[in-house]
Amino acid sequence: MAELRTETMTVNMGPQHPSTHGVLRLVLELDGEVIRSLRPTIGYLHTGIEKTAEQKKWQQVVPLVERMDYLGAQSNSLAYALSVEKLLGLEMPQRVRDIRVLIAELQRIASHLIWLGTHALEIGAVSMLFYAIRERELIMNINELVAGFRFFPSYFRIGGLREDLPRGFHEAVNAFLDRFPAKIDEFEGLLSKNDIFMRRTQGVGVVSADAALAWGLVGPIARASGVDYDVRKYFPYSGYETYDFEVPTEREGDVYARYRVRMRELRESVTICRQAITRIPSTGAWACDDPRVVPPPKDKVYTEMEALIQHFLIYSQGFTVPAGDAYVPVEGPRGEHGVYVVSDGTNRPWRIKMRAPSLLAIQALPTLVDAGLIADVVAVIGSTDVVMGDCDR
């Protein structure tokens, strides 16, 4: 009788694959449908943003950092602006801080909606993507109202904001906040007790709290394993210590727990947005009062020679930042997103380095999917909510 042989098979998943959330290549060793090993291969989207930033003036870096985690663009620019402002010793007016909080939380909601729609789509709930995109479009409309751009508004600037809030801003935000909680109920009604969704997510991709900390996992992934770390609570910025909100956590550490955490985060972001919009007066300061970094008002540029000269210098030469280094983290949609900046005292950064949560999530993938099924890879990647622009940057 012929001897029975079994062999493993090595296959590529990606880099052009609809369920890897970008150009991520996974080299899988399979025993039938069971995963024996997984090796992530990254770098296909490498844009060299950190190196390119060294050739730009300080204010010109803002559009670059927004294109890393392109679903959390304004969280990126907020972290960068806070880091440079720390070196400059700038204090923002309270109105600017509240506007930044509001915009950042709306950005978190928009990012989570893309995660929800694509994650559910990949598991089989096709209609969820359309429902999630429908709500996200309303936030994109607010971005367009504020800055004229939907995806990369570049509204946060070193020293404050690009310009004041437009007419109709408060009404548009309040209309969205009044509408959205019922939509979250609708989403949870479709998924939370759905038998297929639960079978595909419960007990899949489990990571313990200790393992999450050992891998450097943050954000919803760590909080789904019981780690309550949230930058907004542990290292408050922009006045988050004055806001009343909770940090959602779960204990199971599986794909379903990560889903539950993010759905609760949507509700908490609505709570923060409601507090912020009530604090923001319709008019007031939209930048700090520091002529080194903030151009003079246009009416003065047209009528005063000193203002015209200052305007010309800022836009042609930029501004210098005192020599030194600073690191400021923010709580982005995927967890702690930190920006480390080094200045040599010139009008350009000497070095910029980002702490990208997506990179750390990708490095933990082999542990998350070990001994699981090939179908579980799709569910696990979706639950980590990786953005390859954030990883390869």
C-alpha cells in the first residue's frame, strides 16, 4: 500500500487582494485550510513621507502627514501640530482647542465607519458598507464646508487653524449628531446578534492583555483585551481632561470584542462632539496671537506695509523653530499616533518620526491567526483596522 503523505502549501494573499485593506502581502503556509504560519510583507506603498518632510518648511509638512493614515488624516495633522507647537512654546486659545477636539472626533467617527462597512462586507454583510458610507458622506460634507476639501482638509495648522469656521458649521454638525445615534442602533441591530457574524468573529483572533502589551498593540485592539489605555485619558491634550467620556473596554480579546469596542467608541465620540459644539462660540480666535507663525489678517496685509512684509516672509521663507526635540501622542482612530520632531533651529524639520499603530498591528498578525482557518485571516485583518499608508509611510 502506498504511504500516505501530507504536505503544507505556501500561498500568497495579496498584495493585490480586496480584503487586506491595502497593498499588504501575506505569505501563508497552509495545511488544508488551517494556517501553520503567516509572514507579513510590507513596503509596497512606501511613500517616504518622513524623509520628504525634511525638505519641506514646517507648515508644508501638514498635507504630507495627513496622507499617512489617510482615514484619520486630521488626527495625524493634530499630532504633528501639537509637537511643533510644543517646541515653539505656543498656547492655543480655548476656542481653537475645542474646535480641534470636535474635528478630531468627527474624523474618528468617519474612520470607524469605513472600518465597520469594509469589515462587515468582508464577512458577508454586504449592505453594511452602503449604510456606513452614507453616514460618512455627511462628515465629508462638513470637511468640505470647513476647508473646501473632503478627504485631506489640512485644516489644522501650526499655530491654530487655517481659517475661521464658516457660516452654517454649527447647524451641520448638530444635524449630524442628532441623526447618528439612531444609525448606530441600526448598525448594531443588523450585526450584533447576527448568527453568521457572531460565528465568524467570536473566539477568532484572540489576543490576551499581556500579549497585546508585549506586541505594543494600542487603541481598540488593546482595549478589547481589557487594557484601558487611551491617550486622551492618560496624556490629555487640547483640553480632553475637561470632557466627560468613558473608555470602552471588553475582556474577550477576539474579533467580536474589537467590534463591540469600536461601536461603543462611536457613541462616546458623539458624546464628546456634543460637549465640544456647545462650547464653541460662532466667532472668536481661530489661531494664536503669535506673528512668528500666524500670518496677519488680510485686511491689514492690504493696508499696512509691516503686515505685507510679515505675510511675505511667512509664505516665502516659513518660520524657524527653536532647536530641540518633542514627542506628542494623540489617540487616533487606530490608537496612539505619536509624532517625534527634531529641530536644528532652521525653517525645516531636521527629522520627523511617526509612531504608527498600523505597523504594530501588522507585526502581531502571525500570533492572531495562528492555527486558525484561512477564512479567519480576513476577519482578523478587518478587526485590526490597519491602514497601509500608516504602516509604509
